[in-house]
Amino acid sequence: KAGVTQTPRYLIKTRGQQVTLSCSPISGHRSVSWYQQTPGQGLQFLFEYFSETQRNKGNFPGRFSGRQFSNSRSEMNVSTLELGDSALYLCASSLLTGNEQFFGPGTRLTVL
Amino acid sequence: GENVEQHPSTLSVQEGDSAVIKCTYSDSASNYFPWYKQELGKRPQLIIDIRSNVGEKKDQRIAVTLNKTAKHFSLHITETQPEDSAVYFCAAPNTGNQFYFGTGTSLTVIP
């Protein structure tokens, strides 16, 4: 089975722009979660989608949004980028609730 | 919501020695506790997990223990090798697949 994939792997944007990141889960996995990883804050939960519905949301501003498609692929969008949004964005897919999450390689976002 | 604390933040051991990393959690309803290893520049990968109905689980040189009463769980690595050097994260669930992660432990195994 192919693992979780994320595109693009690297992005450089300037303040005020917006960005869309994509995540393709393992085939058959309907749950996709997104995390922001920074050296200072570690791994922080953004949101989780399950069967095209947002099931959980972390403590991030409304500039961070996401969606999930019928094939379970998920996108997250960050609008009006700030310098502090520079981070590694990881998505993880899971077959069942409260079970092992498989992480993608991440998208490294740099905001200048 | 859940709160996960992880200690120590850095750990250096001699090759062959044991390493122990500890995490505490706050939500007594949490019932699944994974440990992830993240090598530099790579994605986190699950190395072992434990459910709340057992107190200990072992997989070769790696073990996890859980104390539900005290709300803490620990990762034990025996006979450490240089390839064990990485950052290790513990996690505990909130609802659904929302996980709270510890802040990570950077383990260095000195040859």
C-alpha cells in the first residue's frame, strides 16, 4: 500500500499571500488530521476530517481552514500568511478512531 | 481538553545503556497512547503504542508502561544503538483522532 503523500514538499510565500496544501491518505483511510510542527511549539493539532466532515478543530485562527473530498484526499488553506506560519505541516491518516496515525512527509512552508 | 507533558527534553546515553522517557496526561478518559520516533528531516513514525486495558507492552528492545492511576506512561529503550538517536514524541487522544503531543525528547546515543 502506498503511504500518505503530501504536496508540495516545499513552499516559499510572502506575508499576506495564501497557500493550499494537499494530502492523500492511505487507501481506505477516511480520517485525515493536520498538524503544525515548529521547533518552539512542537506538534500542534489543526483539524481532523472524517468522511468529508470536520470532526475536530484545534486552537488556530480562522485563517486556517481545510476540507476533505469524497476520495478522502484533504486540503488545508492558510490565508493572509504571517511570518509565524512558517512551519512543517504534517497530515496523518487513520483507519479507525483512536488508532494508529500514519504521517505524511510534510510540507515545509516558509513565509518571508 | 487533554494536556500532555513529556520529560526530559534532551537525553544522552552511552551505546548499550537504557533510555527512559516519561509522559503525563490529564484526561482520565484517554485510552490509547502512542509513541512516535522522528529522525531528522523525516516524518514521525509509530514505534509502539499501548491501550488502557494493559499495563505494559514490549517489542524487542522497546517497551511502554502505563500507570492509569497516576496518569503517566513511559517509553523504555534497552541496549541503545546509535540509530536510536532521534526525537521521540508521546501522545494522548482527545476526541476522534485529535491527539495532543508531548514536546518531544531529543535522544542522543553516544557510540
